Amino acid sequence: MSSRPSPTTLPRKRSAPVLLVVAHGSRDPRHAATVQTLVRRAGLLRPGLRVETAFLDFNLPSVPGALDRLAAEGVREVVALPLLLTRAFHAKADIPAVLRQAPAGLRIRQADVLGPSPLLLAAVERRLYEAGLTPGDKSTTGVVLASAGSTDPEAIAAIAETARELRDTGWCSVRPAFASASLPRTDEAVRALRAEPGVRRVAVAPYVIAPGRLPDRIAAGAADADLLAAVLGPSPELARLLLQRYEEAARAVQRVAVAG
């Protein structure tokens, strides 16, 4: 007699948690379009993984709407990935609050924010090179790493550390700047770099994911710079980073499930 178990006794293979990318949202239609392009690019890197997008504000689907739909479809495990570069109010308060309102049948794990990561530094450099610089220009170029801004000290410290790490890759000088909430502003950082010895040109690198009101403010502040790079957008490095953060959180979900 065969000892092979019958089909009814075979263990069921666990399906991978759904990746729900949670973006801030904006009245600017370029924001949602850029987010959707980035998420699609990440999905192409992981065939078979279900990847969805939701927004905290302004755009649809909303996070509660997306979670309700997933639950109605029978999904049981979700990794909610904040599309944020630093841990500030949205990651610490807004997103956890909205995730707590999810249907009871969903097991949700909030992934870490994207930064810090070497992949973000690589994405910033990609945009600088696309704007016209070359690796040979690094030793004579000052870079303004211009972020949206925050009142959260942890987020401000993270931007400053990212600027230091970017400088360590060989740029002549790197100064952080902020479009709101914090100082200095982009134009102030541009002027400060002009005064530094060894800086022959100044580039502004927006440390933001998608276009919108604050990135436009960064661009306006870059008027006296020699060049302005594009936002990070759907860069391959950012797409890879989304999956990296997802996989870290998904492994945690699986460990909890096994322990339970």
C-alpha cells in the first residue's frame, strides 16, 4: 500500500502576502501617475506577487477602501509599505491609525520606510548623471539634497545622515535643504555651496519620490544652481527597494504565523 498522503491531507501552500504600497497622495495628478508607474515597475520585478496601491489623501483608492476590497476577495495577509523616505508623522501615526481600521480578517504588517538605504543614494546619483553630470565631476560639484521637510527630529537627522553618506561617495560637498517645516531652504543651500572652496558647480538633487507642490518649490529654489536633477520617481533602484522592504516584512509575517 502506498504511504503517499491523500490530496486532502497535503499541507496547503501559504500564498505570499499582498503588497499594498501606501502613498501620501496629492492634488497634483503627476504624483499619482508617478506612484503608479513605480509600483508597476516593482511588480514586474516579482512576477506572481500581487501589488496594489492606496493613498492617504486626495487620490483613490483610499487605504480603507483598498483594505476592504482585499478582505472581500478573501485576502488574509497584507504587507503595507509606506512610500516614504523617512520615519516621520505619516509613518508613525497616520498609517498605523488607518491600518488599525482594517477588517478583522486581515493580518497586516507595516513595513519599514524606504530610507536609509544605499539604493536611495544610487537613485539620487542616477538622477544627477541623467541631468548631465558624470562620475568625473563629483570632486568639483556641490550637491543640495533637497527634501520635502519635516518637524520630526528623527526625519531631519535621517536627511542629514543621508547627505553625509552621499558626500562620502566622492562629491565635493553635500548640503541638506528642505522645502517646508525646516531650514535651510534650497536657494540658501545653493548660495552656501557657491561659497565653499573647491565647488565649481552646484547641483540640486530632489530627495522626493514624486512631483507635486513641494518638489515644485524645490525646483524654484534651484533657479541659481547649475543643474536640477529629476525626482527619484520610478527609478530601478527605488523599485528594487520596494521589494526589499516588502520581503523583510513578509518574512516577519511568516515567522509570526509559524510561531502562532
